[in-house]
Amino acid sequence: MLSTLSKMSVWQLLSSSRTQTLAPLKIIYLVLSCLSLVYLFVSVLVTQAPVLDNIWLTKSLYADISSETTISHIVFGIASASKSWANRKEYVRLWWKPEQMRGCVFVEAMPLQNDTSLPPLRVSEDTSRFKYSFRGGDRSAIRVARVLLETVNLNHSNVGWFVFGDDDTVFFTDNLVKTLSKYDHKLWYYIGSISETFVQNDNDLSSFEMAYGGGGFAVSYSLAKVLAKVLDSCLDRYPHLYGSDARIYSCLAELGVALTHEVGFHQVDLRGNLFGLLASHPLAPLISLHHLDKADPIFPKKTRHQAIGHLLKAATLDPHRVVQQSICYDKLFSRTISVSWGHAVQIFEGSVLVRDLLQVRNTFKLWRKEINMSNTDLYMFNTRKVDSDPCKRPTIFFLDSLSTDDPPVIKSVYKSNGIGNCLAKKDLTKKLDEIRVFTHKLDLRIKQLEAPRRQCCDVLPSSAADKVLDINIRECGEDELAYMHP
């Protein structure tokens, strides 16, 4: 009995001793396991910080913005003045859709207005504390620059982009939306274009990397929020600059942001006849036009507002195609045809190479009257002089009407106004009453915007070929070339 008790005591002692020995080992093992887990967690945080940061941004700032940009994701800030608004509001009325668009017109003093078809007016904040030292300039440039800050501070929800322009800027909003859809609003983007004239870009007050406010420019939401915070401090450092857009550009340069060029924004630092610019528009959607009060009406026998409204009708029907150039050849009658869809059709006698048709006919004048008009190097694109002999110029047919009698086919009809045409031209061209152009609505995909290609056209057989010329615009074949085939 004693022997049995002794054996049990020894076993209990051994068991107790082993348990006491194993307890510290378990604790050490648990501690090491926890440390390993902590290390792995920290490693993930460090290596995946950008991803996690983007996830946080998406959930906090951008959770309510859908992946596809629409007009509802854009907020407009329009710079105006109480004196100019009375006349220029008619330009805004042409493109503004109050049931779809958000934004304000900023003025220095409230004029009388009770028109719900226009954007609401807002009096700008006081800017008297800021210095302005440009001799002969207008310190309203400071107020206009702060339109960006004040628009952002309105704290609209569900915003992807802020777009800024003047009261005489006409936006083609479908093309604006489509162009901005190429870019991620969560990244820092400053999108616009430079002036058409070299001298406007090449001076101490502006830059070849500065978007012009009259042509309009877009700032992504994420960048605009930061820019609004620091803009006033930038204004203090640039009292010597002339305009508002130079101040915005300078502050963005300090933030390290460069301009993303989109050639569809048009400052239009040009006077007179804009036909050459519109007839050979760049291969990009038309986004904006500016300074229209200094230009001739873009359609004959119409006022400026009527003419722009006429172009906007075409843009409503087929926005991505408006003023896009297609070139085809009528081999039977040895004619070259250039279509600026929704605006005009030109007929040239004989064969004219595509390269020459893409060069802009210099139908306009420089913005600054004191500069030598004959110097073609003063433009930011290739130009060609208009031939002094009317008989060597093309016959021009302007847009008359549009219809979709046979959906989805769009028919646009162009008629000659007889102005400036040569009476000695071939009888065939002189007899033409109208040109009918048939298309399907152009719906550009993002990849097509990133790698654009001009469309082709064909002259169609017609029973009344001497009176009516029918043209069909279509996608080009894979290896198709546009030239006068032998």
C-alpha cells in the first residue's frame, strides 16, 4: 500500500514538473506566433499602401460616382460680369440644359434675372485683399481665377469634374462628356488647350502649357479639392500676371501638375471668318468655341446666335461627328470633295491631295491687329493661303437641314449660297442645287478616342447627278487609302 502511494506520488510529481516546464514554452510559442502575424500584417500595409489608399478614397470620396462619366458628374463654373451678362447670356442659353446640368455664373454684382432656363447667378467674394500689379490690366482677373475655388466650395455631391469657361464660351457638352470619359477623375488632371496663335502663347504672361479659360478647361475632382485649398496663397505670389488662367496655371505648376492637351477646346484667338478652322477641324470631338462676338457668323445669312444654334442642332443629332472632316473623290467628274459634317461641303475641281486638304485655309485674321497678317508661322497649326483667284477656290455648300427619315440613317443637306463662287467653273458644279450626305450616328468608343482615324466617304450614283450630289460617309477599310484612283 505504501509502495503504491509512493509510486503515485512520484508520477504526480513528474507530471507536475513536466507541466511547469511546458507552460513557458507554450507562452513563448504563442508570443512568437503573434509577432509573426503582426509582422505579416504590417508588411501588407506597407506593400499595399497605394491599393489600400485607393480603396479608402473610392469608398469615402468617390463611392457615389458611377464608373461611366455623365453630364450629371460635371459642375460648371462660368465667369461673367453684370455688364456683359445681358448680351452674352444668349450664348449660354444655346447649350445650357437646366434639367441636366449643375453650376453657377459668377458676377461682381447681381443683375436683374429671373430666368430658370439659365444657370443661377452668384456674386463673387470680395478680392480687395489681393494685389494686382499688371499695368493696364484688369484686377477682375483675380475674381475670375477664384471662380474655381468658389465653385468647389459649393460642395456639390457626386462630382467627377469641374469645368470652367467664360460667358461667351459655347460648350458642346456631349463631346465634353465623351472626352472626359477617357480620364480617371480620381487622378489629378488639368485638361484644356492653348491658343491658336503663337504670339498669345509665347510671352511672359502665358505659356504653351496653359489652358485658356475662354476655351474652357476641366479639373478633376481630386485635384480641384486640393487646388481650392492653396489657390489664395498662389494669388499672393502672382500679382504681376495679366489674366485669371495664368494664375490657375501657375498654381497648378507649383503643385507639379502639367496640362493634358485636348485640341477640341478652342480659345479662338482669331477674328473674321472661321470657315478655314471648322472646315479642317482636328481629328478630335469639337468641345468648345469662344470669342464668337469677334468672328463672323459661321453660316451665311444668319446672326451669330442663329448660326451657332444651327451648328448645335447638328451636334445634338450626331455630336461626335460634328465638323469632322471626311474626304472622297468623284473620279467620274474629276472632283475632290471635303465634308465638314454639320457645317459645310467643299468641291474642288480636279484631284487635291488629302495632305493639302488637312491644312487650314487662312480665312481669318490674327487676334492682335498690329501683327503682320502675312506671317503664317504665327499659328499653332499648318495653314494655307486662300487663292486670290475665285476660280481656283472650292465651291462651298453650307448645312441647310437635317433629318432622320430613315432611322438610323441621318441625312444632312447642304446648299450653296452663291457667294464668291466662280462663274467660269465647270457646268456640272454650277448646276448643283444641293449635296445630301448620309451617315449613321457616330458613337466613338474610348479606344477610338485614344487612337482616332478619319472616316471615308463615297460619291453615290444619282438619277439627278447634275442637280443633286449624294455622299455616304462610312468607316474606312483596313488598308484603304483616300486618293483619286486612276
